[in-house]
Amino acid sequence: MTRAGHHASRTAAGSVPTIKHVAARAGVSTATVSRVLSGIDGVRPELRERVHAAVSELAYHPNRVARNLRVRTTRLIGLVISDIQNPFFTSVVRGIEDVLQRADYTLLLGNTDENLEREQVYLSTLRAEGVAGIILAPTGKSSGHYGHLLPIQLPVVAIDRAPAGLSADTVIVNNSAGSCAAVTHLIALGHQRIGCITGPPNLSTAEERKNGYAQALQARQLPLVDCLIRYADFRQSGGYAAMQALLELDEPPSAVFVANNLMTLGALQALHERGLQIPSHVAIVGFDDMSWATSLQPPLTAVAQPTYLLGTTAANLLLARLREPHRPVQQIVLDTKLMVRASCGAQQRFLAL
Amino acid sequence: MTRAGHHASRTAAGSVPTIKHVAARAGVSTATVSRVLSGIDGVRPELRERVHAAVSELAYHPNRVARNLRVRTTRLIGLVISDIQNPFFTSVVRGIEDVLQRADYTLLLGNTDENLEREQVYLSTLRAEGVAGIILAPTGKSSGHYGHLLPIQLPVVAIDRAPAGLSADTVIVNNSAGSCAAVTHLIALGHQRIGCITGPPNLSTAEERKNGYAQALQARQLPLVDCLIRYADFRQSGGYAAMQALLELDEPPSAVFVANNLMTLGALQALHERGLQIPSHVAIVGFDDMSWATSLQPPLTAVAQPTYLLGTTAANLLLARLREPHRPVQQIVLDTKLMVRASCGAQQRFLAL
DNA sequence: ATGAAAGCGCTAACAT
DNA sequence: ATGTTAGCGCTTTCAT
């Protein structure tokens, strides 16, 4: 690193140097160069030295594409998610990236936008690019869409959602327990009429979170009122509209559980626009604990998902399968944590005591 | 797509079929298969037909790694950013991804965490993987860190930040104009003592936003007070601490301009914790218009960056250079837009009239 | 219009 | 301990 070296001295034609150039310059065979660079021992220190010298003189960088072809695998991992703009996923991606990068893998990213066709396109591109494995937040409900990955033995780990019948390593979150805890908390605070804004019925996460809500009510003998349950689209506008609908009810809820981060934002907006106070008029508990939760007034009570952990767990699972292709398939369920702040009314309670 | 076909009929050994298998099955040469699949015409319809039949019978998928080696380029684009968790970047990524995906390129993602060393590692990995081009949000201040990319003719487009002396296509935002507009707005609202929380001095964006603040004050003959300018780290905790420091001043500001999204969140938190009202006690204008801005109470006035456009512009710039390597280097400066909502006090004003 | 064959840059038997 | 060589799967001259 002390001397840069003139690029003029690189190769005859000024083109990018290959292993052959290095071999020639060091006066050894390409096999020896390869051995030295792969850290295989059994090479005389002197030759080793000469190779290293040649490498740095020529500013040689091994061509991974050639290597990938030869060894019939790559250091690439495909990552297919449905919404790169959702903070939930970016935190997951961060976790994945952190462990993969340490293991010298690089991520090939695909954003499907919840579009099944786009997902299929990505999956086949990733396959064509020869990725060593795939981490996927599946859009499809059933395993049918992913069957073609199995014959080629491509390791896949599913995250966030578990398509029915897909026999692949999976890491998900205990959604129903999380929302059940949230709603139970609301009930304990004295609420009897609690609304629920959940996601599209075809997404397992939306379904599970709604189920947790229902469980909580049933456990306390509270009736399940149909009109208090709203299916929106997991986006801000959906949460906004759903909250408006809830508020226009003859008998609006005194508290509402919102099943994801973006919809919570929309719901809040609807409340503010009507000048309604949180939690005195309507108490709120959200799903997903975001960076902005503590900056709201009042701070948002929310079910925190272990997003970063979800990412690292998925990446480690994939790494493990890469090392050991025949290990038994694993499904890991991560726990959520209820972050009690003020939007549910808990703080007021304490003050009142 | 009507019949799945038995995989048993694929190849002799059950391994992944190659172009040779297809050629054999169709009774043509591999060259012809290649021509058909590349859409090169001059192949008799009959042979074309046979090739397609063989392809689907064998469920053949071309191996891009082999192709990449042969044609000495890839359909891969490297993307190196500093913080995948920052909504600013995810929106940019979305824009990039949308245009690249349509052009049949796939993204190789690297998250540097603002770490120069990690950035270097990624850059060399990307180079080794043979990416066709790179989109980079540079962490380094000067072009020195990127010089080695030039000799190999690797097209690079810089986004968000422009390292001094780097002669590469660039797309940035007019930061100083944006923050100047924000602060000017505050002044017009009657504020005389305005604080500024900006980012690390080594980041061009932080510097420019502070400059815009200073310009606005100077234009209206307002003094530049040192203790009102705080350098934080562009993260939530930094904004929180900076706002606290500002509030502890003997003469605290009546308004503050916060130079990025995450720090605004922290600043808001500090205000809430002290029970201070926005905008009556302290008016706030942020930089970056996020999805949560409208859900705050009061809604946040902020300088909106055209993030998605920034992404698509960068991607298109790269695509253009790929097509036309010797086109003149371009620097594109995108405009910001001040989204006036209530946190600056503008709404109150209107009400008071 | 089609095929034969070389070769992209590397690794891994195999031979010495 | 080191070198020779075949070949990964594809594209692309060059012949025919």
C-alpha cells in the first residue's frame, strides 16, 4: 500500500490484469497464484512472496464471475421483499446485511411491491444469476408459487410470512400473541368497545393479528362486533379511511388496535383532523414500534417486533443451511414486546392513582 | 405453461440442464440455441420452434454467470448507501429499483453505515462481481477514495453527496436553497432568534443546509449567533441532545430549523418531554418530508426532498452512460419544496387574521 | 442459415 | 511443492 505503482506497467494492452498476467510476472503457474490467493498452504514462502508482489504491482483483482462459473456457486444471496419503504423491512434488511456481509456474501435486492408476478420474475433472475440462497418475504399464500425452487435445491428462508405448505426454513413473529397482549392491555385499562384495523385478509400477518384481537376479547367474554373490525391495505391511506369509518359509527370505539405501522400513521391523522384527543377520546395501540413512536404526542403504545433480530436470524439460518444442506427444516417464531407508553391511556391511569 | 412436465425427463443425471442439453434435444447446435434465445433472427422458423420446445420440455434456464463471463459484463448494478434504515434512502432506492428493474438490471446492495472502510470493501466486491455500474452515496469527502474506480472505466453515479473533485455523474439536491427557504419562512413569521441543528461538518449535506440557514439570516440582517448552531450526528439521539442544549440556553430560540428527518424526531421528543407547545413555545421546521410528518400534532412543516425522483434520475443517468460511455459528465441539481403545515406556526397565523 | 470451435478467467484434478 | 490441463456454460467469430 506504500507505493501506488504506475498503471502503465499493468499489462501489455492496458486491459484489466488476469491471473495469467500475475503468474507470468511472478514466474509461477496460475495454479500457484490461485493457491496463494485462496490461502491454501503448501506453497513455498518465497513464491508466495513473489505472487503477492506481482498482485500488488499489477493491482490485480480476481474476477469473481469467472470464479463463480468455475466453482458453480456464488457469494450472492438474493433478498426479495415486498416493500423496501416499510421501516419494518429496512430494519430486517439491516440485520440480514450485517451478518451476510461478515460472511462475505453480498445481497441481490428485489422489491416486489406485493406483486406476485414481479416476485416470480425476481426469483427466476436470482436463480439465473446463480445466487447461493434466497431470503424471501413471500407474497403468495401457498407453496405453489415456490415449488420450482425446490428441484434446483436452492436454499430458501421465508421471513415474516409463512406460505401454507412451503417446506422451508422460516422465521416469523408471534403475531397473534402480540396483538392479543395489546388488546388485553386495552381491556385491562377499562375499554369494552375496541376497534381493530387490520390488513388484507390474504396476508397471514393481517389474519393472525386480527385473530389475536379476537382471542383477547373472547378471553374476557367481550363480544366480537363485526363493524368494529376493518380490513385495510397496510398503508397509511388505508388506516386513515378505516379510522374515519370507525369514528362515523353510531357507537364508535373508545380504543382501537391498529395492526401495522403505516396504518397507525393514517389513523392518527384521522383523529387529529377531527380534533379528537388521544387517549381520552380514543385510545390507540399500534403494531410495529417505529422510531417516530416516541416523538408523537402522546407517545405511541405499540407492539414491538424484533425486526433486526428477525433479519439476523434469517441470515444465520441460511448460512447454516449452506453449510449443511440436509439439516432439518426449522421454523423459528420470535416474540413481540408490548411497549406501553401514553397513547393507550396507561400513563394517565398511573397519574390518577 | 399448460403441462408441467416430469423432471425425470430433464437430463440424464437429473442435474440442471445446460444449453448443450437443449441443443441435443432440439437437434441443433448450441450456437443456434443461443441465437434463438437472444432473439437474433436469421434462424428458420422450424428450428426456432424446436428450440423453444426443447427449452420448455427441459425447463431450461440460461446460466447468467456463464453468459456474464463470456460477454465480459453483467446485468448487475451496485448500490452503495450509508443507511438503509433512513427513509430518505429507501425512497431513493425505490426509485432506482423501479427504473433498473424495467431495464432488466438487478441491484447489488451495500450498506456502509457511513463507514469509509466498509464502503471500500463494498466497492471492491462490486468491482470483482463485475457490476456494469455503481450508484453511490459517497461517505468520503474527496475524490481520493474513488480514484481506483476510474482506471477500470466503471461507470459511477454519485447521489446525495458530491465529493470534491470527483468527476462523475452526480445527482444532488439544492440543500442550501431548501434550508434557506425554510428559515426565511420562519423569519417571515416573525422569528428573530432561530436555532439550527445540523449534521456532522464532514458531510456536504450538513454543511450546505447550515449555509442555507446562515444565508437566510444574513439576507434579513439577522445576526449569526454561534451558540444557536448545533452540530449533531443526523440521528435521533443527536437531535434530542441538541434540542435540549438549545432549550437550556439563557435565551433559547423561539424557532428551530432541524436539518434532517431523524434529528427532527429527537428534537420533537425533547420538546414534548418538557411539555413545551409547538409552535407557540418553539416553532419547528424540519428537513425531509416523511410519511409521519402529517400524523404529528401539529403536522410538521418540512423541506421535502424529491427522493424518488432522485433515485430514478440517478438510475437513468447510469443507464445513459452505459449506452454511451463517452457522453459528457452531468451534474443534476434537484429542487426541494417547502411543505408548510402547522409546526412552524403558519396555520395559527392564518387563524389569527 | 447453421455448425464447429475458441475462449472469457478461474479452480481443481492429476501428474510430476 | 508446483505445473499442466481440462472445463464450468455460454457467445461469437469463422467456415461452410
